[in-house]
Amino acid sequence: MTAAPSEDDLLHALAAGDRRALARAITLVESRRPEDIRRAHALLDAVLPKTGRARRIGVSGPPGAGKSTLIEALGLHVTGLGLKLAVLAVDPSSTRSGGSILGDKTRMAELAQAPLAYIRPSPSRGALGGVAERTREAMLLCEAAGFDVVIVETVGVGQSEVAVADMVDLFALILAPGGGDELQGIKRGIVELAELVIVNKADGDLIGTAQHLAAEYVAALSLLRPLSPAWKPEVVLCSALAREGIAEVWATMERQRAALEGAGELARRRRGQARDWLWRQVSEGVVAALRADAGTRALAQALEAQVEAGTLSTAAAADRLIAAFRTKA
Amino acid sequence: MTAAPSEDDLLHALAAGDRRALARAITLVESRRPEDIRRAHALLDAVLPKTGRARRIGVSGPPGAGKSTLIEALGLHVTGLGLKLAVLAVDPSSTRSGGSILGDKTRMAELAQAPLAYIRPSPSRGALGGVAERTREAMLLCEAAGFDVVIVETVGVGQSEVAVADMVDLFALILAPGGGDELQGIKRGIVELAELVIVNKADGDLIGTAQHLAAEYVAALSLLRPLSPAWKPEVVLCSALAREGIAEVWATMERQRAALEGAGELARRRRGQARDWLWRQVSEGVVAALRADAGTRALAQALEAQVEAGTLSTAAAADRLIAAFRTKA
């Protein structure tokens, strides 16, 4: 193995748009080794001035809605316009298996060949509560590497969507006819996050049901208060497979961005997101520090034994451990 | 308003099986007021010796599988056997809306009338990472109140299932024909947690597809390593609507319990769960302490401002805040 590149080398290669440097930088920020964490923090501080220029788009939807096909079609359209596109996947799969049934090896094969596109598969980690743990940092690194558009794709419908919606400029929901609301399992809370609903598979025999589904969502969205007064959520029909309506999807995304930017809402939204992310990192960091703390290890073992034996409640044990941690800095 | 009952009064009423005391106690452990947290911890310590006797069962499945109907049918069967049953719902809905599209007011109307049943609707809270935050405590309170069976029901398929599987003796997955694997969105990781797969809606025209789905899961489960050598996951067909096969579902649950108990696995599993829960509570507690800490509040505000302005990375800001928290105990 060759020696790890210095932060400076990595920073310069990253700024030059080097894909391997980007992949290495993302791997670095995903690492949990203390030495890597220190290096990652230095790198993130250094790239900070180079971030903020990309369009940040979250894309979600139930399994079967055709997310991959749509992102591929949209990606080919966007790179066709000369824009550099990065796709980051977030898969909140189980801590046990670390992967969904649908593998992602063969996904977006055509987009993966596009010179302007970079696709980062889902990281294998994913502790409970750690959904999208380093996705925001990966997004910032893509921006520093000169990408114009970053799409964050989530698999599944639940907490990861909320986390992703809190780091992008636009959260888009992809649906397809056939499932029906109930089977698609879309929660009201997820729909409320969407500023764009894309009804996919509007082709062949499904056109009628797709139009019906779109009309239902137009009606549903009109009942919800928009996230911003500057933009009313829209519903767009398309067929990713037939590559129809994709330009309209992108045009709507660009209109949403212009509307938010014009109202000063984009900058405001990003400031709030940075603040929220700070507190997520504080939470993760303080827990990691406590678990790694040598000073409280013996106490932790004793408390664990009492909790396992059922002689002490977990709440009381937790209180004692936290108090000990704070006084042994 | 009347004065809040003392811990002693609440404890005695709870031990006597008083429903209102149970509801109050669960509300108390769900509260975030510092004074309530102190009282809740005292109550949990006091009830600890009275816990551990109930069968703890987690039930999950995709929307449309008929979870509510099945839990109602199973609940009526179980209470018909003279057992006291509590149903706790966990809904990992959004932080924004706090509810799924399917309301739960009209759910399980018949079971709600059964004298031996207690149904606790989903709490309105649900911070990111806080799925099922107090569900384990609510379960322990139900045990202290003399319930023989506690069913923890999750809505949605994702992280909450992992959290619930980590607090029960048996995690059961409910499926129904018609959706197909893809649309049902069942992740491999969730299937791996299931020691019982219940194929519901095996009635009328769906019998054939239900049998087919059951056979698929028998095959799929045979490829997975069982969670315990004492029990191989089983697949049971039933129709909650027609109230057919429900006795067999319950009998299988009881066989699983006997198998685990005989192998010493039940006690081992619960010890591990208590230890894991301790660490979850330590995580939550230390974060809460940091956010409430007066000594670091001014620093936090200054760091927030720098992060919002983009002059400091969230990672560096988080590091500094954690260091300050530890030295200002």
C-alpha cells in the first residue's frame, strides 16, 4: 500500500475535480478511526469556502416507483446540458445485513458511463440513528470538487427522508401508479416535505392511472401549507423508461430553485440546515466520546452488570454514567 | 386540576392493575420535563422487581398487510383465553406532522371494548433517532400492571422495526398477498429479524397467492441463519378478517417462547436487550444534558453563528462544544 496522501494533496486533487481524490475524501469522512476523523475535520474546514454552489436535490420514493431509472434519465439530461452531476445514495438498511434486497450494482449503468457524472453507492455503515450520517459531508466534498448538481437518493420511506430533506434545497418525491397510497406506504409527513412530486411510469397502459394519481396529489398538496411562501409544491408526470417529460422535471427543479433564491429563502434554508447539522454532530460526537472514555469504563461495566441482572433500571444507570463522564474530563 | 399523584400512590394503583394509573405512568415516562424525568426514573426503579413476566411480542409489516385487523383478532383470541393484553403502537412518523395518513382512532374498535385489553395509541413525539424512545419503559409499566402479553406494533418498515425487535422476545412480520416483495418494500434486514412470518388475507380469491407467498418465505427463511439455534423461523397462514388461523398464530408464538425459554435463550436475550437499552439511554441523556447545559450556552450561540455564516465547519464546531461541555461539569 502507498502512504495516505496529505490533506494538502487531497485538497488540491479534489479542487481539480479528480474523481479518485473525491472517492478517497468521502471514504475519509465516513471513517470512524480517530486519526481519520481528525484528518476529515481538517479537510472539511479547508474545503468549506469552496462549497455552496451546487444545486442540492433529495430524491425519494417507495420501492417500485422507478427511482433509479428516473435518476438515470434525469442525470443524462442534466449532464447533456453540460452540468457535472453527483449522485449519493443513502440506504437505511438494517444493522444486521447492511443492504436491501435490490442490489445496486447494476443500477444506472448508462449514467455511470457519462463523463460528467459521479455515482457513489450507499455506504455499508448505518447504525441506528446514523442514517445519512456523513451524507452532508459527502455532498460538500462533491461541491468542492466542482459538481453543479448533487442528487441525494434515499431508499425506503421513513426517517432517512426527513434527514435528507434537512440537507437539500429541494426534496422530490417519486411515485408510480399501481401501488395505491396504502401499498406505497407514503406517510403524510413525507409528502409534506416534498416540494416536487414526480409521477413516473406515465406511459403505455398506465397513462390514465398516472394522471389520476397526479390529480390526487395536486389535490392533496393544495391542502398542505407550503414549506415556503416562495414556492407551491408541483406535480409533474413523466416516463423515465421512455425518457419522456424529463426535461420538464428538470425545468421545474430549476424554477423552484430560482423562486427560493429570489426570495432569499435558499440562503435562509441552508443556514438553518447548517445549524441543525451542527447539533446532530454534537450529539454523535458526545456519545462517541462517552463510549470511548477510559475514565468511566469500569463504572460502565459495573452498571451494565446490574442492569442485566435486573437490580438497577437502565434510566438510573444512564444518569450515573453521564454524571461520571462529565466530571472525569 | 388536581395535584399529581405521588410516586407511591401511582405505584400502588399501577400494581393493582388500574388502567388510569397505567396511562398516567406511561405519560410520565414519555414526558421531557426535568421534574417528570426524575419522577419517572424513581417509578421505573420501583416497578423493576415487578417486571419481566409478560410475553413481549413485536408485530410489524407493510401498510396494507392488515396489521390492525390481525392484532385485533389475535387480541380477542388471547383475551378469550383469560390473558391480559396490552397493545403499544410505535409510529415513526415525521417530526413535522406526527401522524400517518391512516388515522388510528377507529382501529381495533372491538378489541378496545374487551375488559382484558389495553390499547395505547402512538405517542405524538418522535424526534429523529427517537423512534420507540420510551416504548420499552411503557412495556415494563404494562408488565408491572399485570399484563400477561404486550404487543408492540410498528407502523412502517425500517429503523423502528430494528428498535422494536431489540426489545421483544419475538418479532413477527405480517404480510399479505397482492403487493409483491418489491411493492411491500420489505428489506432483507427486517426479514432476518422475524422469527414468525404471518401471511394474512389467506381467504377468498387470495388463498392461492397467499399460499404462494408463504411458500416463498419458507424458502427465503431457510436460507437465513436463525437468530437462535433454539428456534427456526416459521410461516403461518391466516385470515384476520375471517378470524381463521388465529389460534394457530398464537400457538406458534407460545411454542417459540417455550423453545427459547427451554434453551435459556429468553433470559439471555433479555439481558442483552437491557444492556443495549442502557446505552441508548446514555446516548439520549448525554445529548439532553449538553443541550440543556447553561455553562456552554454562550459558546454554542457563537459557534452556531459561525457555522451559519459558513466560516466554521460543523465538525470543528461540534468538537469545541463537546470539549467545553466536559470541562464545565
